[in-house]
Amino acid sequence: MRTLETNSFCAGVKNALREIVPKRGCCRKTAEMFRRAVDYPADFRKAAECADRFLCKDCATVYLRNCFLEFGTVTDPNKSYHLELSFPDEDLRNKVCDVISSVGLEPKKGRRRDRFTLYFKSSEQILDFLGTIGASDAVFEIANLKLLKEATIGINRQNNFETANMQKTVSANVGYISAVNYLIESGNFDSLPDDLRETATLRIENDTSSMAELGRMHSPSISKSGVKHRLDKLMQISENIRSKK
């Protein structure tokens, strides 16, 4: 009845779990009863009844570990997050769901043809379930991959943010430079106040500089917001002259 292991990651997790030997006698008894129940010919009623005979809290862990070995799969975390237990019997599925709930996890139920499933798609829940059944190496690997993915996403988000800001800055600079050029070409530049002429000249001569950098070039220096105020004023004057013509 053993579920087909569809990837090397899942096979590695199960191989590690098979090496774990329960310490308590009652836990070993639970594992033995479950294995006998699911061996051919399988008696799923007895497999479910094993959950009614736990003598310590570790019996639930051993029971879930054997359920995963027999009916479970977990995808390679490099590709996706999905852990599933697929049962041929609905009553057994429901009993296992109760045991999982007793350890603080809430799997989702599903059905695929003649199989009754429990599954997790959240990486946190998968980590919790694997940690519960003793798959510590898998937990470590998934957690590391998760951190790497999150770091990569954060870097990409920051790069996208910086690129968007750069595009906005370039677009704004083009507009300001166009306004100043129009004032020069239309013969209105020399009639501008001294402070606006200074800012306009610096903008033209330093077309790739930021507003903060332009502010430091003024004599005396002015703030970034001061530069923006002057450039907006130049833009407004240019637009007013254009509209009159």
C-alpha cells in the first residue's frame, strides 16, 4: 500500500525517517500495530483504531510518522511547497486528521478519484508537520531554502523599487530640462529671477545629478525640496508662456 515516492527529496526524507527507532515500548507497539494493519491484506479499520490506543504523547508522533511513510509525499522545496497524505479509506483519513489536529496542525481535506487526501501547502505548516514526525534534516533544508528565496525576492523588490524611482527621476529631469531650454529659446531666460536662473543653469549643466546633489551645488547650498520648488516654478513659467502663444 506504500505511496509511490515521486522525487528524490521525498525519498530522502522517508529514508531518514525509517532510521528512527521509537524509544518507548508503547510507541514501538503503536508502530508495529500500524504496520501490521496496512500490510497486505490491509485492514484500514485496525489502522484507524491504532490511534485510540495511544499510551503517551509520543505515540501520536510515531503514528503520524508511519502514516507519512505509508501514504505521504512531499514535493521538492526547490520547486513548490506541498505535503500530502493520500488514503484509500475515508475513515482512516478522518482519524489521521484528528491525530494531526491533536498536535496543533490543521490539514486541508480533499479527494482525488478513489483516494482521500490530507494536505498542506503552507511552508510553515509543512515545516511544523515534518518537525513533529522527526524529519529534522528536511526541516533544516526547507527552512534554509525558504530564507534564500525570501532574500532573493527582497533583493528583486528593492531593485525594482530603485529602477522605478530612477525612471521617475529621469522622466522628471527631462521635463525640467525641456522647460529650461524652452525659456532660453523663447528669450525669456534672462528675465528670470537670479535664484531661478542659478537653478536652471545647474540643471542644464548637470542633467544626471539628483536634486540633493544640485542643492549642494548652489551658493549658498539649498535643500532638495528647495531645488524641487524652483524647478517646479520654472516648469510653471514655461507652461504659462507656451499657453499664451
